[in-house]
Amino acid sequence: IIITKYHQHPDKVITIHNGVERNKPKEYFTKPKKNKTISFIGRITFQKGPDYFIEAAEKVLKKDSSFTFVMAGKGDMLNKMIALVAKKRISKNFIFTGFLTQEEVHRLLSQSDCFIMPSISEPFGIAPLEAMQHSVPTIISKQSGVSEVLKNTIKIDFWDTDAMANAIYAIGNYPVLTKHLSHYGQQEALEITWAKAAQKTIQTYPFQVCLYGLN
């Protein structure tokens, strides 16, 4: 945006991406489950694209009913999304959890087979990194900032619900793909740390940081 809309020379622009707290996921006891769990975790607002998640869910369930979709969070579109799920007659395969604590989020991720962030606009997006730390395969929108740094994830345009549905179906039915995204995604997420973001900040502003240090 700075380069294209404000006409700044690319050599003057340095991007310092966010990191994520490096947490070792807890081991939770879970019973064997028949359905594959697909999770959306975040504010249920226009920016996060929850309606696209539901549109993709409908398309997946038309092909394969062995999926359960979970929408965790609250927001101004929550009631509208509940009504949309009912309208599409997919309620038996859909769960709305409401707000979750951090501990509950980790528990949900530990039981998820796939995490989706279909954001229309997302400056960065830390949630996919938290999911990847749990070895959960992720699908993210190309319109999110985190898509600039992640490699071991599936990237789709937020509006392309066909591509989103195909990616969900593939993760749920092709173990080789799932294993690859789980293993290499976790390794990648564990390397995206706040310490590295801080170090790049120091390298970018060495003189100013030294002055702050003297104070």
C-alpha cells in the first residue's frame, strides 16, 4: 500500500512482521471422533469473513457429511451467521461456541483437523500461527498480512469459496497433504517469534534504539 498508493520507492520500505508467543501445546485426552473438525476462531465481524466460511462449509457438506464446522467467538454478525446456517440446513454439522478463554481455544485447536482464517482484511493474523503450533493444517486468505510470510499453508482468496471448500475437503481426505501441513507448518510457526521481530526492529532503527538505551 505504501509503495503503490503513496508512491514510495521500494528501497525505502522495510516490513517487520509480527511474531507469536512460543508455547508448547498441552496434550489433551480426546476420544476418537468420527467427524473431522474444521475451526474458525475470531471475532464474528465483516472483516473476518465468517459468511464465506459458512458458504464453503455448505459446499463441503454436499460432498461429504463427515465434517463438523466450529465457529468460536462473538461479534456483531453472530446472530446473522446462526440464521444463515439454519437457512442452509447445515445446523447438525455446525457448532457456535461463543467466546472462548485462551485455555478453551487451545483445547479446541488440539481437537481440530483444520483451521481457517478467511479474512477480508487482516493486517497480520496471529491465530493461524497458534493453530500451526498445534500441528493443525491451516487455510488462510491471500488478503491477510501473515500470508506474506507463511509457506506451509493453503492460501485462497477470501471470496473463492469453491477453492476454500476444495482445500477443506483435501485436508480431510488426503492424509499425505495433512501430514505435510501439520509437520512443516508447526516447524515454521515455531520459528516466527517476537524476538526475531524485535531484532529486526533494532537493526532497522539502530541509532534510535541506542538513544533509548542510554536513557
